[in-house]
Amino acid sequence: RLLESEENIAGTSAFADVASHWAAKYIGFCEAKGLLKSYSGSFLPNQPITRAEFVTMIVRAFKLTSEDAANKFTDVKDGMWYTDSINTASALGIVKGVSENEFNIDAEITRQDIMVILHRVMKYMGIEDEAVQEVQFADSDVISDYALDVVNHMAGCGIVNGVGEGVFGTGQNVTRQDIAVMLYNIASKKGITA
């Protein structure tokens, strides 16, 4: 299990740059679970996350595996730190490329794409994701059609909040601290297995 009970989700981080950070609890949890790694002893909470980094975190977090994993993307090189994770998530239908044969590993991932991927993970894992409230963001008109329902649903589940003033911020890039909060919120739902 990724999480045995809600009592043990609180974490404290050893990273010097998050000791008094607002997300220290969430970062500490992910650090303890080995989901987020350091950069020479620092966490770099404001650093954006790439597509390759995010998928690797998700596969590690939920210990996803697939016997059908195979590389179908020309920019996913064999033997790299991200290779197995991308191939596994792709085989499970959790991620897609930006085209049929390109994953775009170094592109910074957007908030709406993260919601789509996390929603697929939760469905695959059988994690309860019933929305407790209806959410409609002020910038819904700029959220892509493929992501709109998922974004509203995940916000209603308490997995993600907007960036302020009722705005989701769909095209904004996501930072390492943001990912820590999202993973924490999913893990805090009882019944998660990994």
C-alpha cells in the first residue's frame, strides 16, 4: 500500500530549501515515499516539471507495471531514467504522445494534462474519485475540450485547486511543489493500493 492510514501522510522534509515552505508537509511525504528526488540536496520547489519527469513520478508512486510495455516513441531513448516509466504508462493507456510517434519528453507539462493523466491513473487503480462538489472555473472556455470535464471533476474531488480568483490556469506549467500537493491529495484518499 502507498498509504496505510491518513495518520501517516504528514511528512517533514530534509531539503534545506523547503524547511519553512508552505508545501513542506506535502514534499516531505513524497520524499519519504521516494517519489520526488533532490537536486544536489535541494528540492527546487518552484522548478517546472517535464512530461518525462511527471510520468516517472506517477509510475513510481503507484508502482505501475505492464508486461506489454514497449517503446513506440522515437524521442524515448532506450536505457534512460524515464524509458521504462513512459513505456509502462503508455502500454496501460495512461499517457499518450503529442503525436503517434513522439512523446515530447522535455516539454513542461501543463495543469490540464496532469489532471487527465491523474484521472486515468485513478480509474486504472480503482481509486474512489466521486466529486463532493460541482466546480466550474472562470477560465473554462480556454480549457481544452478533452480535459474540461476531467479538470472540473478532479477539482470537485479535492485533488487540485485553481490558481486563484476562480481560475484554473490550464496552460500554466506545473512545479515540483504542485505535484507534491496533488500526490498527497490522492494518497490521502483511503483505499489507495500500489
